[in-house]
Amino acid sequence: MTRHHRRIRRAKLRARSELDIFQWDKHQFAKQDFTIPDSYDTLERIDYDKVSREEFIERFEEKNLPVVIRGVMDGWGACKNWNSETFLKKYYSQPFKVGEDDDGNNVYVKMKHFIKYAEADGLKDDSPLYIFDSGFVKRKLTPIQKRRISGSSSSSSSSSSSSEKKGKKTLALKEHPSSSGGEGGVVGSKRARSRSNSPGTSSKKIIRIFGKRDSSNARGSRDVSQNGESTREKPARHVEEHASTLLSDYTVPKYFKDDLFQLAGDRRRPPYRWFVVGGARSGTGIHIDPLGTSAWNTLTTGHKRWCLFPPGIPKNLYDPSMRPFDREAVSWFHHVYPRFAANDFELGKKYGMIQVIQGPGETMFVPGGWPHIVMNLDFTIAITQNFCSPTNFEAVWLSTRHARPKLAKKFRNEIGRLYSKTGRCFFKDLLDKCRSLDFVPMLPMSTDDSSSSSSSSSSDSDDVSSTESESDIGEICMCHKCKKKRRKEARRALKGKKSDKSRD
Ligand SMILES: O=C(O)CCC(=O)C(=O)O
Ligand SMILES: [Fe+2]
């Protein structure tokens, strides 16, 4: 067994301990065709260029309707940089999150292992490992990566090779500053661009979400990069470090620039942006996005198959017990989807199911409260962000007050502080919305609140959120301790059921 196989095996065992290492292909889903005719995809497409922000808000966000947007990523660095070849060059030994272990610790796989796995052994797995990483922003570049990005040399490295031997050779080239030539020239020129006007870097356009900044509200209004990252207090060096990294390869679309959660502060705010990479049949199990937030998901490579349901559909219909299958997206499409498709989509039509095949360059807008499921049909690369805007504020506020009371308090206090400081109507309106919702009683905590953030991780237990990805974003308490307790209970319940069965 090679080092690569050992790494993948270890990640698999940690990320899905309930699954025997030899059972990753037990359902033989790789032999099944999960494509659907184009005619099933009926969701409207709009052009980014032609629809203004105001029109988008009026037609889709306010009505809480999903839509696919075309042309969002024109001009993004991602168009050029987001492919296996460049990832191998730039992030070869960088770890990316592929799940969590039973103790709630993140499980990482280095990019070189992940790509190799996705191109070979992962092709057979029922639901392959999936990069779903929100930490890509914080992770520091290694000195070697920094040197490489700084483009200190232009020696040419040929395109990456899949052969182990060649791989080792390119490792030296890739990890050495002199590897930034050839394709690596992209790195250098990217950096040059980023110094002038590329978003997401030190010179990126600074927008102020709360309007003009003057001396009276200077402290109140936060400077926000186009990616929603607060940049004002950051030393230039920090931003510079991220030049030419994933963050600088995309820009938050104009429709989604409002990011009220930043008022809660960087330390307390829930994770909200994820870099997502995975092969066919990896995906995200059925879920509602956390804390009432809406999301956008831009696909740069490959195809994603989506099903979305309008809020109000009974949970037991869209998220039934999946036994004997696990709760992975592919299992849902195999086991639950046929119920919605039966009799010429009788149930699907009754509950307003929407099907989409998202292609490269398309951005899905997922309105808050819509249960949805996503499965990759081939190798995909995407970026997704969740957000709270003035439009969905009430839903997010209610949900946050219920699931994350401390965060909600901080959020509200900050809005109050900004209002007294600036006297701006914007903050007053938000405060009024909070006040008017004080009369809505707090909901009791229940296991039904398990709709949460997403990843490919899963559990056989219905008691446990099937789609936990980040430690503190779910609708149930996502603290380390509670998660560990829930996983333990789930495992115990599963073991109990298994032994009951074997006794029968
Ligand atoms: O791309 C995916 O796998 C799904 C993303 C998603 O639904 C989410 O981030 O909430
Ligand atoms: Fe989602």
C-alpha cells in the first residue's frame, strides 16, 4: 500500500467511521446512471449583465425564489486557476477539509492525495470523499508556497503527471520557487494583476455596505472586501499573503454583497464560505441552510444535480429515514427521489420540486428555508457562500435567536450600538425588525432543528444532523461537546439496532 493509499484510507476511516473501509462501494452506485434529461430542468436562467441588483432583489430575493444566474464568474481568476492542474501546482501539499471525525475534529487530505483519489479510486466509491472547506481563508501559506506565489523564478514545469514517479519529480519543482514558470507564470501574472485591480487583495475595491463613510460613522461602518471579508483592521501583509490564493480568485456577486453577520464580529460569526471540490456522486445530503440564511453557489467546473423544495413540505417526505442506506446525497437520489418521480412526478409536482442541472459558469441562488440536495455528476469545483441581507434578515434573526442566542444578542447589540453612533435609518430598521419579532415566542429546541450546514458527511442515525460541516453553524447546538455526545448516542443506537437485528 502506497503512502497515498494510506492517507486516503486514514481519512476515510476518520470521516466515516461507521462505514467499513471495504464497503465504500457496497451499493455499486458507480454503475448507476444518475443523469436526467435536460427537459427536467425547468428553472429560469438570468444573465448577470442584464439583471440589476434591484431587479434581482425584487424578482427573486424578496419572493424567496431560486434562480440560476449566468455570467457571474466572467473575469474571475477562478476561470483560469481552478482546475486540477493548477491546484496541484499551487496547493500540492496543502490540506483541505473532507469531513469530521467522531470527536468533531476536522479531517484533512492534502490536495495531491485528493486529486489522485478523485481521478482513480474515488471513481468507484458510492459517495466519494468531498472537499468542503471553509478554512481556506485562514490557513496560512507555507513559506514555500509564498515564495512560489511571489514568482521569484520562471523556470518551466510541464503539466502535472499522474505517474507517481513523475509526480515526485514535479513535487520538487512545484514546491520550489522556481516552479512558478510555465503554467506557474499564471501565478506571477496573477499577482501582478492583483496588485493593480484584482479583487480580494490589498488593492481590491473596498466597498462599504452601509453607505458612505464619514467621520461620524467611521467606526460604525466596516470596510468590507468584495468577498465580504473585513479588511480595515488587517495589516497589509496579511492581505498580501492571500494574493493569488483561492480568495482572490472570485468576487461576491453584486446581488449578494450584503453581509450583516459581519456585525457579529469575525470571531463569533458562523462560517459562511466554502470551497467545494469533488468527483461524481459526492455531494451534500438533503438539508435546509443554517440560521435561515440564503446562499449562492457558483460552479466553475463540472455539473451538479439539484433538487429543491419550497418551504413547507413535510420533513418526513423530503427527509425520510434512509435505512438501509446512509444519508449521502447519492443514496437520496437512489432511494427517495423515485418516490417524487413516480407516476409522472405526481408527488414532485404536488410539492413543487424543482430540478436543476447546474453547469460550469452557472450560479445557483438558494433562498432561505428551501430544503435542497446536491450531487455532483462529474468532477466539480465550486464556491458557495451563505448570507444574511436586509431582505432575509427577519428569518435569519428568528432562526439565530432560537439556535444561537449568544450570537443573536451580540448581533443585536452591535446593530443598536451602530444606530446610536450613526443615527442611520438602516440600523433603525433592523432594530425595529428585531423588536417586532420579540413577540414571536421562542421555539422549543427539537431534533427537527437539525437542518444545518452542508458537507458530504453523514450518519445512519436520524437523530443526528446529516449535514454537519462546520462546528458552530447548525440549528442545534454545534459545540464540540454536544456534537460528540450526539455522535456517541447515534453510534450506540446504531449498534443497538444492529445487534437487535442479528438476534432476530
Ligand atoms: O455544492 C454542494 O455540494 C452543496 C452546497 C450546499 O448546499 C450548501 O453549501 O449549503
Ligand atoms: Fe445548502
